[in-house]
Amino acid sequence: MIVDLRIYTCLPQRLADFVKLYEEKAWPLQLKYLENCLGWYTTIEGELNTVVHLWGYKDQADREARRNAMAADPAWGVYLKGVAEGGMLIRMENRILKPAAHFEALRKGG
């Protein structure tokens, strides 16, 4: 399993707007295509105005296939256009993570 950690930093006073747009336009699509959301959070301490979400995939090929299918959906383009026109984001980043061996052993009960 790999995890796609996505971090979005919003302009001050725009976090609620971004979350609303995401919830209405992106969330249904991501649940449909990506399926395995491991968590979706907003920060309350540290770097503020930040959204963090994590998506689990079998491997990088699974991730690419799912994201490509989502990107081909015209509704995804509508969401991306809304984000761009809304001017809500300062930065977007993602990191691909893999579990450490000791964590995998814990998950497998060993």
C-alpha cells in the first residue's frame, strides 16, 4: 500500500470557501474514482488555513489509473476551474508515502 498525502494551503479567510467548493464538487468524484480516503482534515494549530487529506492505493499503478480516470471526467474539470477562478489557494503539494516495515508488521499482527 502507498498513501498519497495532499496538502493545500489557502489564502487567509478562504479556507471555508475552498472546503465548501471541494465538498460540493470534488468529494463525490474522489469517492467515486479514488475510493479509499484515509483522512480529510483542516488544521487548528501550526500552519493555519491548511487542508490535509490522505488517499490509500494498492501501488503507484493503481494510483495513476484511478487519478487518470478521475481527470477524464468532465466534472473534475469543472471543479478545477472553480478552484482556479476562486483564487483560494496559495500552494498545493502532495507526497507519496509507503509504510515503514515495523508499521506493516503491526498491521499484519506480527
